[in-house]
Amino acid sequence: MSAVADVGLIGLAVMGQNLILNIADHGFKVAAFNRTTSKVQHFLDNEAKGNDNVVGAFSIEEFVAKLKKPRRIILLVKAGSAVDAFIDTLLPHLDQGDIIIDGGNSHFPDSNRRAKELAAKGIRFVGSGVSGGEEGARYGPSLMPGGNEEAWPYIKEIFQSVSAKSDGEPCCDWVGPEGSGHFVKMVHNGIEYGDMQLIAEAYDIMKRIGGFTSKEIGEVFAKWNKGVLDSFLVEITRDILLFDDVDGTPLVEKILDSAGQKGTGKWTAINALDLGMPVTLIGEAVFARCLSAVKSERVKASHILSGPEIPKDAIKDKQAFVDDLEQALYASKIISYAQGFMLIREAAKEYGWKLNNPAIALMWRGGCIIRSVFLGEITKAYRVNPDLENLLFDDFFKNAINKAQSGWRKTLALSTTYGIASPAFATALAFYDGYRSARVPANLIQAQRDYFGAHTFKVLPEAASENLPEGKNIHINWTGKGGNVSASTYDA
């Protein structure tokens, strides 16, 4: 059997089928395989019918035999044990230098492990984030490959050809080593959680305080999508709010207010806690979904717990109200991205990764769910300074936040006054105010920790003295009864 295919793909769900057709459209021959082989024949007889760049395989042996060397194999299967199972099935048929690419939503520690294990066997592993959903897979996704860098020259042309383009540049570049590609996709998904929650809060504020109809809110989002908030999620929100059911009423108002989640936002929040990074907005977005899920409790609480009444004339100037809300949403989105890049920066330090920050921002400019117009400014910021400590230190974002502050604060004051939960808006502003504070009240927390647990503290350089030396871990016997031995062997 002759090796005819440039690349092979395993997993013929909609994403897999669409990516195969995308690759084939760009002149590459693709071998298709699925564990349930009847799906292969169905795909060949229907979606790929008459496409000379798609060939089917009905066994792993046939699949591998149809691939040119070094073999390039994309796995688009369920994350977890299925990925490991397919890798184990493939290994006996592969040669050193062959490439396995996991394009699923794998957790980055799994990709770290697979990269190491496969490198020891002479196989080049790539863990690639793929974003953009079914349409993106078919016409141009955002691709975030990382892993064994030796594989990049062999997959670069295919990946950059099929990816989305932004100002002519492919939304795909090499991210970094090990599981960094899947790590960046995880952060992408976390930011997606935050963006969706912020948009939902803006909708809620307009609906409940402003008294806007779904159509009026949809028209606001339509206008916003032509300005600084131009983005995929704002665009689809416009479409959703303007969509009526068959009876002529807004469909969105008939949907149960209980949001699902697949876990990638939770992974981001957990990793932020593990690395000690204040990625508060994504965390609040995850918790907001958790709160939405306790629907029956919330209904019960609504009859028991009271809050402020919202007068019908709460908003005197609706245009000023909408303008303030636009600024609040814009500023909060900037905070979300700033926090996301803080987490990426810390991960690079913790895991010893050299990451391509300008490329990461570029990868998110097109094809993916969080694509938005201001990602172009993020790309510029990191191209000017690849080691930028924080996005808020870039002049563009510093000035944008300064301009948005008034509306941001007014919006949050309004939602608090009238009892509308706005956790993502609130935590974004709280982070901003905390981050710009040279001193925060953690000195009192350190004193409390030393008082009850002898956990010690350090003093400010300007407050150092003979009995309070600078840079030393100090324990004080606060009551005269606690003793002078400090708990220096652990940090709690």
C-alpha cells in the first residue's frame, strides 16, 4: 500500500470532519480514520464525496500505511483516556521521528506527561489548542501548537495554511514546549468564561435596571459591535437577543437560567490558585455558573430574602447609562485579558517554558471564540515588549482604563444600589484598585497569622530597627503568654 497522505486525522465527529475538509481545501491529502469504521464510509459517501484529497482507512494498520514519513497524525478525540488509548494503539506501527498531534481539549499536565513519554520513544508529540467551533474548523480556526519543537517545521505549513487569518497573518504560531499549547488554550477558555459572564451581566443590568426589552438590548450590542467592543461574542449576543421564537417573543427569555460548563474554566481558576496568581475574573465567572446551577435554591431564596426595589424611573438618561455600561464592559474585558496573560507569564516561570507572547495574542485575533478588535492592540504591545510585565503597563491599555473608569464605577455603583449581582464587573474593579495600591491591608493579616499561629512577618524597609531588622522573619509574643518560638517550617 502506497503512502499518499500528507497528514492523517483520527476522530470523525463534526470538528474532525470539518478540519479534514479544511485541510483538503488547502491542497493537502488527508487520511481519515474513526474507531467506528462505518463513520469513515459515511463520511466518504457524503461530506467528502468526490474529494480527491480525502482518503479513508478502515484499520489502524491501513491508516498508518497511507501516511508519508515522517507521519503526521492529528487526534481529535475525547480528552483523557481516549487520547492515551489511541496513542498506545498507534505506537507499535510508528517509527522514530513520527508526529502525534493531540487537537482535543486536553488538560495541560496530561500533555506535559505525553510529551515526555513519547520523546523517550523517539516520537514527537504536539498538544495543540483548537478554537473556533465547527465553523472555525471548517473555514479557519485559531491553532495553538506546543510540545516537541522538532515537529514544528513538519506541521507549520499545514497548520498556518488552514488557520484563520488576521490582517493576512495566520492565527497560528509555535507557542512553546511540553503542554504549553494546551495551557494557552485553557487560559483562552477561561477568558471566554469571563467574557461571557461580563456580557451576561451587562444584559442583566440593561434589562432589570434600565427596563430595556430584549430587542432594545440587542440593538445596543449591535452598536457596541461597531466600536471598541467589536468581537465574536458581542456579535453573537446581538443575534441571540434579536432572535424570536415562532410566537414572535424573544427566545432567549424562554431559556432556563442554569449555565453548563465542561471544566476548562475551572482548570484555569485552579491553576491560578496553584500558581498564586489573582485571576479573579475567571474565578468569579466559574462561580457564577455554579450559582446559576442551584436554580431551585435561588427560587426559594427569592421568596425569603429581600433586597432593594428598582423604581421604574431608575434611569433618567438612558444614553448616558448605556455609555457608562459600555465603558464598564470594555475596562473589565481588559482586566480579564491582563489577568490571563499574568497567568501565562507565571506558568512560563514555574514550568520553565519560553513562551511566544506576541504570537499568543495574534493567535486569538481570529478564528477563536474570544477574538476581538483590541487583541490587535495586545499583539502590538507584546511585539514592542515581549517581556511586558503587565498589559496594564502598556500605554494603550493604561489610557483605555483611565478613560473608562468613570463609567465603570458608576455602573457598578448602580448595580450595587439596586441589588443586581455583578460579580465579574465587581471583581474586575476590585482587582484594578488593589493592583494599583502601593499598600494593601495584608500587613494586618500577617500580624493576625503571627498572633494565632506564630507564622512570622517581615517589616517595611523604612520601618526597620534594631529590634525589627529588615528582611528577617520576625515573631512577636503579642500577649506575653504565647512564647517566642515561630512556626518557621511551613507556610499556612
